[in-house]
Amino acid sequence: MSTNGGETFVVLPPCTESSRKQIIFGRNGTGSGDDVSEVVYVPADAGSEPVSLPNGCEIEGATSYAVILNKPAGSWGAESGSNEKAVTIGLSYSGGATQEGKVSALDLVRLGLERSESASGAIDTMVGLVEKYGSEDRNALKAAFVICDPEAVWLLNVAGHFWAAKQVQETSIALAASGFTIGSPFDRSTEGLADGAKDAGAWDGSGEFSFSAAFGGSPDDATTRSWPANEPGAEGAFGLKQMFECLRANGSSTGSSQVSVLTGDGELPCHWFTATPLAEESVFKPFIFTAGAKISPLTRVPDGETQTLLHRLHSNRKWEAVGSLLSSLEDTCVDEVNRFLGEHSGEPSQELDELMKDCVEAEVKFYR
């Protein structure tokens, strides 16, 4: 069974803290603190060669956007990530077993980011891949995704070839990593979804059709959860630091974390990654897409190794000795990035090319 889901939190206007329109996405991975995650940057590719996945699935080629991915070490696909068009996707739930020759939930996150310029477009991309390359077994490929851009937040649930999508209308969502996130109603779906579910034996035809009840056997609200800290409420009160605090207060999750602040109208989105487990004892490092973007090789597993250098050093940390210094480093970084973004708009500056690289290498110095 997959453990690649993640507890996911999203805050929408007018609750977000800014005169700019923005959506704030936050996700903690699940699993063991020993699990190694990589953060990797993949540049845009104008080619359209077929994509051969490690499990034998060959996907039709397409032009791809630049992406930054938070992914399990050794995996081609990702648990979460963002692209240069300000699209962010997170896997909130993954069940079933990966099948040889079929696209997986992790593959869908990466392919959705590489091939989509909007959240709605990502749904088109991902469901097209599900219908062409996914498992026909509704109990094999089972996944729930959160898909955001600066204009909208969508939920997408997949069970085999069946799928449903719903645009979030609330000002915030908090999702556990325990199952499907769409019941009834929904905005888009497999054509003839209810009849198809009935024919497949997933629904007995009584009452109102619910995706989560039919394919997951759970009530419509089974995956909503309480906010561990800073529940959004007051207009304009929730910002980047509040999302950091929320993820750090969520002690049940031990995987690596991502926070994305998605802004439109020419503003530069910013994405923050820990690249290490246990958010409460990790540092969020910023990344902004630029033409010459580089990230540190210390967040990638070297050939022949099983850990990133950052993960290994973090595993041997003495937080009581360095925690306050690293927290101060993060606070300074947040303030400087926010000030820069407030003063600059339009095309990203070359000054930002090595933003994440510099922060990772500064963090490593404290561990040595």
C-alpha cells in the first residue's frame, strides 16, 4: 500500500495576508522520518520524445514546463511540486498498489505539472493520462490530489479510470491523508460516472451518488480535519509564516514539507521546501522560477548513495544547539524575500537564480 499521501492545507482570499491576490498551499508528507525525499529542479523541454517510466509505462511525449518537485528518493514521480506557470499539485491520498506498465499517482503529479499552464488544465492533462495509461482496476490506482493556481483551487479524485473534480469554494481547506476528498456534488467527472460505478459494482444505485462512498466506502466528510494551528478566519490575517506554524504544529506527519504562495497579475510566486522530515525541526528554503534557476545538489541523492547530504546531516542534528540559529536564518530569509517581491514585479531577476541553493548551503554549515 502506498504511503505517499500528505496532510494538505490551502487558504484562499480574502483570508490570505496581502493586498495582492494570493493563494497559500501547504503540505506535510506522511511516512517515516527515515524516508528520504529529494527536491529537484527540471528545466523546460521543448522536445516531445516519449517518456518511459521506470515501471515500463511509456507516455506519449509533449512539450514540458520547468518544474520543481518534492519526491521520494529514487522515484520518477513526485508527491508535490510546482511549475513555472504557478501551478501547484499535491498528492493528499494514495491507495492501492502500483501496477507495472500503468501510470501511478506520483507520475500524475509530475506529468500534470510538466504539461499544464493552469489548475483546470492540469485536470485535463491528468484525467487524459488516467483514461489512456491508468489501471482499469478501481482498487489499484486510488488517489486524491489538490491542484492550485493563483486563480483557483481544485480537488481531483481518481479510482482506476473513474474520476471526479470539484472546485473549492470555501476560504480554506484542511485535508487528512486518509482517503478521497470528493463526495457529492462535484463539478466535473468521468462521462456517465454514476452509471459506470453502478455497472462496476461500486454503487448500488440507492440515494445520491457519492464518489468517496462508492469508491472509498467512506462518508463525504471523512478526510476533512481540524487546523493544528492558525485556523483561517479574519480577513487578511493568514500569511506565509502562519502556514509554516500550521505545518510545524501538525505532529502526526513526519515527511518533508512544501509551502507555495501563489500570486497572479505579474507578481512572482514563491515556493518553500524543507527537503527534510519533521517540519518542526526543519528549515523552509525558498525557490522562485527564473531563466537561470539552480538549486543545490545537496537536495538530491548522489549516484550510489541512499540519502541526500542534507538529509544525512539533518538526521544527525542536535536541534537544541542549532535550532534557534536556524529559525533566525529562516526568519531573515522570509523577510528578505518578501521585501524583494514587494519591490519587484514582472520578470524574475537574475539575483534570484541561486536563492534556494544559497539557503541550503547556509543551512548545511550549521550542521557540520
